[in-house]
Amino acid sequence: MNPSNGTGRRRADSQEIPEIPPQPGVDPRLHRTLVVRDHTGQPRRWHLLDSGPLLAERGITPRGTLLAVHGNPTYSFLFRSLVRGDIPWRLIAVDQLEMGWSERTGVTRRYQDRITDLSLLTDALSLRGPVVTVGHDWGGLISTGWALDNRHDLAGMILTNTGLHQDLAQTLPRALQLATTPGFRTASTSLTDAFLRTTLALSKPALPQEVQDAYLAPYRSRARRLGIDQFVADIPAGADHPSRTTLERVAEGVTHLDVPTLFAWGPRDVTFSDRFLRDLLQRVPHAQVHRFEKASHLVWEDADVAGLVADWLRETFGTAAEPRTAAPRWTPVSAAAEPAPAQPIGAPIARLAADPQHARRAAVVELGAADGETREISWSLLNRRVDDIAAGLLGHGVRPGDRVSVLITPGADLTGVLYACFRIGAVAVIADAGLGLPGLTRAVIGSHPDWLIGINRALVGARALGWPGRRLSVEQLPTVDRVALGVETSIAELARSGSLMRELGAPLDVAFPDPDSDAAVLFTSGSTGPAKGAVYTHRQLGAMFAAVGDTLQLAPERGLVAGFAPFALLGPALGAPTVVPDMDITRPGELTAPALAAAIAALGRPAVFTAPAALRSILDTADRLDAAGRAAMAQAASFFSAGAPIPAHLLRELRSLMPTAKALTPYGMTECLAVAAIDLEGIEEAGPGSGVCVGRPVPRVELAIAVMDDEGRTTGEITHEPGVTGEILIRAPHVRDRYLMLWGTTHTAMRFPGWHASGDVGHLDADGRLWVEGRADHVLATAEGLFTPVQVEEAAESVRTVRRAGAAVVGPRGTQQVVVILETEEGYRPGRPGTPKPAAPSLQEAVRRAVRERSGAEVVAVFTTRALPTDIRHNSKIDRAALSRWSSQTLRGEKAEAL
């Protein structure tokens, strides 16, 4: 064996080594060649990246070895990002024989041959544990085969966009169906480089040209592309394929590998879609998962997978100084908090149904039902409905722990299905229509539901868009529709069968769920990136209901008008009658005063909740109220809104419509729904300050601040000192357990043990009140110092003609420059924001002066737009990231797309 280093042309075992051109991001000292006998017994030359010598130069003793195996049509270059200062592991990234810069031998290599060849190479390298395998595409299959054959050295596995198995009954992904077509295969894989270029083109935005050139470099001729053709030909889709036996062996064997495992996934992959991730999770259920929502097949290029790996290795195996022997599971934030009163979710429904004073009173009110009439569902009827559906679901095969995607509009049907899921321990996945169709699709597919229960429109979408899960309709459908939509049965039929079983004396035969088992997945609004699924246990969800009920003082005597549809789910858990106004639930900001008045009238003296964006619409449509409508509005006992801070002047204006209502603006988030709260009197008492005052913590909530450095990054220090601006930390029994299949995001949010890092930035004052100043990611790190976005926006909004302002930044952190984009009272047009235009010189000067005097920040440019971009769900959270992207492109002289 003849190891050698370098990139020049030289000879090894009479094989000429091609000259490797410079590669972006690759230290030339990483290149290594090694001649090793393969499965045929012949000496073969391998090329690999080996970081061992670089670690030795730096005096670092490796914690272990990362054995990285690429797929088709890439090579070791894919894993260059794993050579970094925070990964004290030796990297061995191979170019498989016939691929990359390794030898072209002319031998046809099957799946098992490649596993054997890799083991022979690691033997020649004297590679010993701990070894963590890293695989992508075909490399995932081969590295897993190596792991099975070398268990004595295996410490863990990392798999990215791969597929270990496909049932014979399943069709290949369309991209592979085309690629494996005999006449097309060779033409696209070896005669031309079409297969390679198509793979590179999957990344959006496009890969830098120098990166594309590096991937193309080893495959410039047909002779050097034969390995690409071989890999495609070796896909074992049929039972008689020579590699099928190996596929079955490895797919079954991995189920017995009990080692720490990480799956990092690009869900926009046209080949290895979430279907393959679901299969992997069934085989390795203990694996940690992170889905990079915007990434495609080349997830290593599209996302910071190496950063995720660095965090995972450190959390799982520790450091050389502090080793770990097993992967830790984070302690939930809720475990460190003061506990909330415990009771099964939905217990108030049964309690009120058994109470003669409340049994016949309304639990759910549906305005404008199918027959145009208002329909009331009593607590007694709702309780029976929940038990009937629960029994029917169990009878049909829904089991505790199954994920159930619930796509039903607010009302009695949604309430019955949701609380039936809670009762039997099924995990309700709640992604509302307010996410918009693209966001809803990502949420449903990404949650990997076992079941999907939906209204007809949702079922049509599920069929057309390929949403996973066995399908159940709400209403009984005609046979032709049921078959066309792939629906097994309906909730109506299941409720009837459940009722019949209970009438025949068969009780609801299932224990109440374990308090620490998963109860629900609630999706965030997506205002700061793709919507995230926050996973709650029964204990945490019950604590959240208690926190909201305590804050809003909800009770059977005071119902809830849910002007923000997701809040309709809370009423039954709190024993509060609930009604949703007649409105488009995907546009909560368009709620009108007459619609709100009708909902209030249905309940008497309820608490009213709306999205922040609805407040202006309610005020603007108040002139459409008749005498009865004004009288109904005046009966509201309390009014609250959350999702974005509410200016005091809006709360004052609403007093003209709801004069006796207590105006409350809670602060919270999907991950912890009630954190702090303040009423109008409290806002006026607090007076002006930096940011928006959201009040003191609600019961059982603790707050702290994570201190930031000069570039807006948290230092690790936690403080309760007043006046210190930093990331807001939360401790409460109702903080979510984790994010669904977002290991890295969960790690970031829990980097302060016992606290949830909210991603919001703000400070505490001397009276213990919290002031919110924007998002931590949007902090402006300028040459003049740190500024929070709300500081700049509030200053700009002090200019008389400005309706609302959004702060953006351009340039690198530490020297960022501030741009302000405005809505003006005259130019505001709700809907699509359009393309911003430079503000009039007088307005520019007024905004610059106001921001300079009030915050100290210097503004380099001011633009106006019809409407600022906001999230779909709340219609209020400004997309500052979009503003910054647009500003950067515009100030560089590039053509920027409309907001």
C-alpha cells in the first residue's frame, strides 16, 4: 500500500493520478490517495479527503472519525464543510471507486461490492472506533451497510437525503423512473453530463459557478462518467435485481442498530422525498431529525448541515475533555417551571355535561350554518359527540400516538374530532388555513401524519398535492367521491358506529393518555421563516389552557368570541362557550364590526379575541353597525388581541365601541401562548419607552434576558437586571416540548438550560414589566451600535403621515446600514405590497431626523410601499427579512422583485 498526499500528477501502483484542480473551500492538504485491494483482489487507487494531518498540526486529538460516503453523481467534495474548528473529529470522506478522483477500473460494482470495498479501505486505514458514518444518496445505503458489518467500531450514524428501502409495490420516484429507462439512462448519465447537471440544478438559488465547476471537474469525459451510469443501473427496483438481496439485508439490519442517529433532510428533493424519511423513521424511531425546509437533494449545499452536525456531535458525544456515552434528551423547559393544575384535556366538557345547570347550555355556537341558521351545540351533546367519535376512531384503527392532521373549519365538527383525538391519545396536528396553501402543504407533509381528517376542500387538496395519511372525511360522501378522493370512511359514520358500540354496553376502552405523551403539534405562523411545528405533551397543553384561562378569566358564564380561528380550540378546554364570527379565517385582518357584533350577541357578555390586524378593520367598519349591533358590541366584557404588540391609541379607539370591556393585550407565541399581559391602564402607566410594553408575566411564568454582544449575538450570560436589552428567555409549565423534526431549531431554542429562547428581543424595566423590541435576528448591528427594529420603527412612525414602518438592514453585521420602508396614510393599499419607491425628499428628511433624534440610528434610505409584507395568519408581523433582501438588492443596483 502506498499512501501519498498532494494534488500534483504522480503515479501509484502504475496508475496515473489525475491532477486535481483547486476546489473552493478545500485545503489542498486534505487530499490523499491510497492503493487498496478491492473485492476482486486487485489493487485500486482511492482518493479521499483526510483531515487527520490538519488536526495533528493544530494539536487536536480527534474525538473520533466521521466516515463520509457520497452518492451519485457527487464525490467527497460534498463533505468539505465538515472540516471546521468546532468539529474535533477526523474526517475521512471517500471518492468511491469509479467516481470522483478515484480510479476508473472498468469493473461493474454492485451494492454489496461497494460495501465490501469500503470495509477493505477502512481496514487499510486501520480505522477504529468511535466512528460515526455520514451518508448521502447512495452513500447512505453504503455507509449503513458498512455500519452493520463494523458494529464494533460504530458510534453513530448521520443520514442525509437517502433511501434504505422501497417496497416492490411502490413505484420509483418520477425522476428515477426517467433516469432508469434503458434508452435514456446511458444517454443522460455517461454519453452526456445531463444527469450531473440536472442534479446540480436542483438547488435554488443556483450554486455558485465555482462550486458547479468543482462537481463537474472529475466527470469531464464519457469514460470518467461510467460510474454514474453504473449507480443508476444498480437501483434495485425489481425483485430479481442482483442488489435486491443486499437492499433487504441492510434495510432490515438497520432496525437493530441502537446507536445515536441523525437524519438531516432537504424536503424539496424530487428523488428522496419525505416518503423515504418516513420509512427511515419507522426503521430507526429513536433518530433525531432536522428538516431544512428550503433545501433540495444537495442538502449539504443548500443548508448549513455541517453546523447542525457540529451541534449534534457535541450534544451527543461531548468533547474529548467531557465525553458522553449516550445521546442526552433535553429536559423540557416545563420541567423547571412551577407546575400548573393538572387535569385531562377536555375534562371540563365532561364536567359541564354532567352538571344540570350547564348540560343544556351552549358549548359551541355556529353562525351561518349550512341552512343559514345559527346552531347551538350543548355541553351534553358535545360530550356525547366526543365520546362517540373517539370510540369510532379506535374501532377504525386509530391508535394512541398516531398523528392525525385535522383540516376542519372551526365549529362543532372540529371540536368533536380534536377532543376525541385528545381522549384516545392520538396526536392532533393543527395547521390552519391561515398559513396559506403553500405553508399548509409544507406543514401537512412535514408532520408525517398517519391520518388526515378533512372537509371536502381539504381532501381535494390532499389528493391533488399528495398529502400523506389515510383519509377520513367529515361528512359521509357519495361512493364515487369517496373513491376519487381516497377516503376510507367519514367522521359521521364513525360517530354512529361509536354510539352504537356504547349503546350496546361497550365502554370507551382506552385509558387517559400519559401526561408526558405527545398531545398536539401546533404550527407557528411562518412570519420568521417556514412554519414550525411546536410539539406539546398533554401536561404542557393542559398548562397552556390553564394559563390562557387564568389570564383572560374565561368561565362557563363568559364565553369566547374567537376572531382568530385557532383560538376556537381553547374554549372547550376551559369550559367556555365559543363562537367564531362569520369571516374568512384565512384573512383575520378583514373581520368587520357587524360580524363581530353578531358573534358577541350570540353569547351575551363574552371575552373577545381578534388578530391585531383586525382592529383597524373593526374601527373602519363601525359605521355599518345598526343600533342592535352597537348594543351588542357594548356588552363585551373583555377584549384582547395577541400576535403583535397593540398600540395604546388603537385600544383607546376601541373603547368607543366596547366601553365597559377590559382591553388586554397579552404577549405570547405558539411555543408558549401566554407569557405576559397588560391592559390599557397599564400601558398608560408605563408611559413611553424603548419598544412596546407588554406587561408583567402571567402566573407561573418567569422571564430573563440573554445578554447580547456588539454584533447582536447572545453571550451566554443571563440577567434579570432592568434596562438590559437582549433575547427574551421564558420559563413556564406551558412551554412547548420541542419542534417537530427540527433538532437544530430545538437545540438553539434550548441552549440556555431551563429556558426557552424566544427569538424576540427586549428588556425588563424596574417594575418587572417586559418591553418587546422586535426579533433577535432583526437587530441592527451598525457602526453606531446596536439598535432594535422597534426603536427605529417607532421613531419613523412618529412622523405625521406615516401609517406603519418596517426597519431593514444592508451590509455585514457590525457595519450594517439602516433602511426604512413605510406605509403612508395616503398611499396605503391593503393586499399585495408591490415594489417600494423612493420616498419624497421631504418625507425622507423627516424620517431620518425622527429616527436620529429618537434612537440615534442613521438612516441611509427611505422608501414607501402600498403595504408592508406581513404573515398570512396574523396579517401583522412585518417580514423584515424580506425588506432587508429587497433593500440589499436595490442598493447594489440589482433588479429586485416586488415584495
